Amino acid sequence: LKWLTGTIHKGGYNVYRKMDGGQYEKLNAQLIKRKDTLTVDEQKISEDMLLMFEMYRNLESGKGTGLSKLLVYTKIMLDNNFAGFVGLFYSDKSVQNDQTYTYKVTYMVKGVEKLLGETPANTVRKYIEEAPPQNLDLYLMSC
């Protein structure tokens, strides 16, 4: 589960889940927040990880530009590791096939929990990878 906001909420986030017809239950034990620093191993996940992390921290402090916001938000959307480092990702590892779940994300402001958003209901299905194409011929032409 990944979320983006126009405003960075430094107070942290909570993630809730409910099964079809049930009540919401909080999934995270502690507030989900940006890490203070990245370990050497975390920095090695991708070439631009540390740079993007620093750009995100600049956005938090109001020093970023429109271009840096675009780059950082693109990185968040494409990279779950990075989204987790900046506190905008939660992986629910306890879902079960053929169950329907709805999620909501809240954020904290001065000790008050506020709703950020809620997902539509989603039914979990087993992922079945399709076989790659077979018997293809490749022709290269030059002009």
C-alpha cells in the first residue's frame, strides 16, 4: 500500500484494514515515518537512492523545487524500497487469497489522527504469471 500527499506529514501515518463487512484494525504497531538516515546497504539498493532521499528531506523542510518534487514523487511511485524509507509505504503480508479488504491511511497532526484516504474494496487473487511468448522470429533491418 503506497500513498502520496500534497503535504508531507512529519507526524507519521497509520494503516488500517477491514475485511468485507468487518471493522477496521490497525496494522502497524508504530507510526510509519521517514527514516532518519539510510544504512550503507540501503544506499546501495539503487544508484540514486541517497540523492533522492536527500531531495525528499529538502522537500520536507520547504527547500525543494517543483522539479525535485516531481523526481521524488516519481521515485516513490516506482520504488517500494524508497517509498518505505520515506514513510509512504506499507506491505500487508497477512492477506489471504479470495478475501476482500479495504484499507485506510491516517496521518498525525499534533497528536490528532486525521483521515488521509481509503481504498476501494479489493479481492486478493493468486498471482499467476503468464508464460512468455514462444516461437517468435526476430528480423532486423537496416536502412
